[in-house]
Amino acid sequence: QSLNSNLDYVVLKYASTSNLTWAARFDSTNTPLAEPTNFVLDPGNNATITGNAGTVSFDSRGNQRWFAPYAGLATASDTKSNVYITGWGTNFNTVKLNPGGTNIWVGTSVDVGPTIGEAIAVDTNGNAYVAGPDAYAYYSDPYTNGFDSGLEIAKFGSSGVLSWHSA
């Protein structure tokens, strides 16, 4: 909890000896109850955290590198330390940020419908795979009373263009 009574994101780094190396905090004055949903370490050991207060990245020493307004559900990193965030809007909204936190591309899939990405993985070629529940099946299947376990998967190419999605 911060001085202004907000709940914050906190990142703790421990040494291999289990001793605390550093603690870093992100205080969002715009989101009183900041709740992280996912984090990723990139190849440089920079930690990026996303949640309802946006996305923040810390370097390997605990210093804040950048903040992005994407309140995501999932993050991933590629071999070049680019960060991918999904789950901040419908239609599988996904963004790729460079190591400095600047947008490289934003991808969406209007064909998928009102589906929110809940998981993301990136392959060695920089293609992003986003997965989430099939919102249309969940809300409209009369035979399962809204409990369809349908899953949608979409692939965004390395330039952010939608390559395909499951149906």
C-alpha cells in the first residue's frame, strides 16, 4: 500500500541465496486498487507487469524503465526484449512494444468478435499467438446455458497483421 492509500504493483527480486535484492513499486494514483494480472522477464532480466492500472517495466536493478496505458491480462517477451500485451480490449487487442516501451504495432481481430485475449506466446520469428474464450459461444449457446468451453486462438504476424484465427 502506498502513502496515498492506494494498492500498488510491487516487484521483488531475490538472490539465489533467498535474500531480497531489491523491491520496486509502481504507484498508480489513477487506480486506487491496482491489481497485477501477469508479468514476464525478458532476456535482459527486465520485469514487465500488466494489470488493471496499466503496464510498467523495471530494469534488472529495479528502476522503472517505462509505463504504457495498456491494462492487460497477459504479457510475453521475444528474444529481442520486445514486450507483447493482450487483454486490454475486445477483438483480441494486442500490442507490441520495443524495449523502450514505444509502440511497434497494435493488432486486432474484428472477425473473432468480442473476445478478450487471456494468454499470449511469441515464437522465435516474432509471431504472437493470442488465446481467449469464445465469447459468442459463451453467450449464445442454448445447449450449454452459457458454459461453453470454446477457445479462440489468433496469430498475429511479426508486423502485427492477423494471419489467422480459429473458428
